[in-house]
Amino acid sequence: MSEAVPNFEGLLREALAPVEPPEDLVERVESTLTSITEMAADELEAWELSAMRDPRNWARPAAALLVGTTAGAALVLLRARRRGAGSTGVLGGAPWPSVTRSAERTVRDLGRETRRLLGDR
């Protein structure tokens, strides 16, 4: 029985070892989110306003709005985070003005990325 314990611990160590993500993961996620956002926007553009009178027709536009908004927000956050990854200054142990500057920079990046994405449509 004592031989099974070290083997079990070794298996756990091997199973829980950190794994590096593929190099192109960010680009694949970004392209997928862009595609989802564009499909949702196309769905909303194709929807006719006259169909609004019947509540049975509200499901598709509501779903497109929800999915498109979520994917667009995730895309904005992903791009802002990637842009901010090169900047220095970690929040842990940083003085208050540094935290404030970091938050201001993040809000500016989010606004810039949102304007860029909305300008594309």
C-alpha cells in the first residue's frame, strides 16, 4: 500500500503541472470573438422593425443583442489587456497614485478600443 502513495502523488504532480498555452491562442480567441460580434450585428441589421409587434419574434434579436454585446465586451477587454501587458507597474504593493494611474490608463484603453470597434461598423 505504501508504494501506491508515492505513485499517486507523482501522478498528481504530473497532472497538475502548469501548461503553457499555444502561441496563437490570443489571435484565435480574438478572431472568434470578432466573428461572433459581426454575426450578431448582421443578425440585428437583417431584423425588420415591423416584426417587433409580435413578441414571438423577439427571441432571435434579443439573443443576438446579448451574444454580440458579450462578445464585443470580451473583445474590448482582450485587446485592452494585450495593449496593457507591455506596461510596467504591478498593482501588488504599489502606492495609491500608481493604482489610480493604472485604472485611468485601463479606462482610456477600453474607451479607445471601444471607439475603434464601433467605428469599424
